[in-house]
Amino acid sequence: MRRYVSLFLLSALFLSPLAAEPVELSVEAAVELSSKASLDLYGQKLAVSSTQRDLDNSWNLFLPGISTGLSGKIGDELFTANSPTTSLLGSTLSLGTKLTLTTGVLYDLENRRTAYRSALLGEQDLAARLSRDVQKAYFQLVSLQLDLDNKVRVIALAEERRRLAELRFARGLGSELDALRAQMTELNARSAHKKAVADYDKRQATFRRQLGLAAGDQLKLTTALAVPAGPPADSVATLIDTRIDLAKASLARELAATATARYINLNRLPLVTLDAGYSFSLADFKTARDSFSISAGFSFNADAWIPGSRKDVELQVLRETEDRLALAYEQARRSALDEVEALWLDIDAARNSLELASGQVSLAERIATRTREAWERGSATALELEDAQYSVDAARQALIASQYQYLSLVIDLGYALNTDWRTLYR
């Protein structure tokens, strides 16, 4: 029995690393997983499918109504003698069809087209926002991982400095204060690393839920935090009219115009109705009768032309709505231009900050190297060495933050122009 328990424990020991193998994930794969896990996007896809089905079957707007029936009766006379020709039992089979067409059918067809376009724009908007949010969360995790790597290097340097300080103190070459300060620096570095690990784990858990992954899955992010070289191409500003919110505003404007035209057509213009019908009946399954009819109707609402009438006021409201939505579209376009211009300025400022942070890292590393050499020769104090190393750590963290900030702004610009941010650079 002990032998089997030992084998089980050994198997669990060897299989546990395999179970804990991290999931390699690129930013493209993360966007795909989030799209599959999003209930909102799934519901919008169903709405698109529903409106697509209605549009594909628009022919049913012109489909005639068909009716059929079978009836039976039984009867007798109450106060008179039955006539020999009277039938106590009777049955009738009937079949009929009728087609009615009005000028409003064409507007019903246009409404189906508009409903499909609206649902499709809703799906595109949800997918674009989801892609933007997932990519920013992905690269934030990458930046946090880089910061963790930087903190690990800081711990290694602090540990090495602590050993050297203790060795110098033991040999009488350094003070006890330097040794104690080096110990405190190492403890602070380890504490900062633990806090960063906790923050990374928390954000990774949120990211896993967003992708629909299991709680125990560990992620290995394979897409690097690469900052594009140079500013975005100036020609991308022409993509402003491809924005989804502008497409929605334009569609709302078209809907208002269609509603106005429909109201005018059905109320102020003559209404033409065409009817065609055919019916067939068979009494007692012997006597057959059928009829066929074609009719045309013409009606006109004269009260719609009376100023101040109910229908005239309703038409005025529709026209005012149309004008308001037209102005809303122009305002939305101006706001979109302002948003893109603001993002452009932020990206330019972020690039300048990125270049400055890169130069600060290079300079801080050179200063730290020279300060360490001076400390080893005894011409620099431990406090000066600590300050120099702290400057390197802070400069590297600032560089990582600047890289993420720049890339985040570029992703926002791609969303604002309804295009992949990678295509903004030529």
C-alpha cells in the first residue's frame, strides 16, 4: 500500500509542472478569445443574423395571404315536417387567397435594410471597442512584466551591494551604517517586488476573466511592447469619415428622412391600394363554386393639408427631427475631428517623453557605473551609490511607462479612426 502511495505522490510531483505550463498568448489571440467570450458581442451577432434573415426574406412582404377551412353542420326543422329535399347533414371545403399591395410596402422593405445596417454597425462598434480594450490591457500586462524584470535586477544589485558592504565592514574598510543601509535597500527592493507581483497577479486575473480563461491558467505574453518608429502618417486624418459613430449618426439622419417621406406618401399624397383575390368552395364535396376579383382603391387625406391639423403638426415634428439629426451629424463630425487632433497632439508629446526617458536611462546607467567604481575605490559614499542606483531604477520604470503610454495612445487613435493602429505607420 505504501508503495502505491509513493508512486502516486511521485506521479503528482512530476505531472504538476506539466499542469502548470503557462498559456502562450499573442495580442491577436487575446482579441480573438475575448470576442468569443463576450456575451454582448454574441447578442449583437444574433441581432445581425436576425435582421439579415428578415432582409433575405423580404419577398414575403409581397406574399399573398392564403386561407383554407372545412366546416360541417347538422340541422333539422323544429315545428314543421321535414322536406324531402332538406339535408340534415352538410359540409363545406373552402380555399382562398388574397394579395394586397400599398405604397407603404416599399418603405417596409427599406426599414428592413436599415435595421440590418444598424445591427451591423452595432456589431462593428462592439468588436472595435473590445479589441481596443483587450490590446491596451494586454500591453499593460507586458509593461508590468517588464517592470517586474527590472525590479528583479534591482534586487540582484542590492543583494550584491549588501554583501560587499558587509564584507567591507567585516574587514574594517567600511562603516556599519553603510552595511545597515545596504540591508535596508535590499529589503525595500524585495518589498517593492512583492507589491508589484501582487498587482500583476490581480490584473492578470481580471484579464483572464475578460478572455474567458480558467482561473488557474498562467499566461505567457509573446507580443513585445514594441513602439512604432516615427509618428503616424499624416494621411490617416482622411479616415475620419469611416468612424462608426459618424456612420450611426448618418444612419439616424437617413432614418428620419425616410420617416418623413413615408408620412408624406401615406398622408399627403394619394394612397393607391391594389387587391387581388380568389376563393374556391366545395359544398358536400359535390357542388363547386369559385370567384375571382381584382380591385383598386384610391384615397386622399385632405385634412393633412390643413395648417395646424393633427397630421400637419405630426409632419412638422418629423421635419424638425430630420433637421435636428442633420445638425447632430455635423456636430459629431466636428467633435470627431477635435478628438483626433487632441490624440495627435498627445501622441507627439508622448513621443517626446519617450525619447527623453530613453536618454535618461542611458545617462543614469553611466552615472551608476561611475559611482560604483568610485565607491569601490572609496571615493564615493554608500548613499551616493544608492542614489545613483535608485535613479537607474526610476529611469527604467519611467521608460516602460512612457512606452506603454505612447502605444496606448496609438491604439486609441486607431479606434478613433476605425482602423487597425498598425496601419497608421507607413
